Amino acid sequence: MSIWSSAVDELEAAERGLMDALRRGDMSASADLLRDDFAITTAGWLPEPVGKQAWLEALTGRITLDGFDLRVIATRRYGDVGVAIAESSQTGTHDGRPFSMTFRYTDVWVLEPSGWRLAVRHASSAPTPA
């Protein structure tokens, strides 16, 4: 296996690890996968970009993720920085109302001694197929 393949596998594993922690509602495990200076632009459910604590607090009690199907579209590695473009079809509840949506993410990961940690996420709603 080449170094590039290993990096791609590691980034996909990091993406899946975060989504699985969110699905379990495990905010501690989710927090461990985020850098302290993490920032996110959500797909509209939060009006402004927020940091790690604000995002995790906004998720707690408002969103449950019942299931997800994650497809990593592309990855790139630049030294200790990795970029992943992913698409996730999700089902769950938001403020008590069921939802079923597909999101696209552009994630910037940083390799630290403890492993890959997410630094920045831009999320958007994927267009509905015609």
C-alpha cells in the first residue's frame, strides 16, 4: 500500500469516526476529533459560523442522528494537512422534527500526535436530484 493510499484511508476513517460519534450522541468523542480552534459553517441551521464549543452545544439536545451513509468523494494531503470532500445522506430529528437530507462537506484535517483532528468544516445541503 502506498503512502498516499494510507493517508486517504486515514482521512476516510477520521470522517467516519466523527459521523459515528455524532450518531451515537457522544459529544466527548466528537470533541476529541475536533481541534480546539475548530470552526464550522453549517448548512443554515446556525446563522453564523461557530467554534467547537458552540457547535457541540447547539447539537446537544437539538439534533439526533439516526443513520448516515457517508461517501468520501475526494481527499488531498499536504504534509500534515488533509482535505476531504464528502457527502452524507442522513436521517434523524432536528428540534423534535424528523429530517432526511443529504449534505456535502469540505473538511480540513490536521495530523497531530494523537491522530487526525478536524480544523474547519464547510457544510452545505446537496441539491435534490431532478
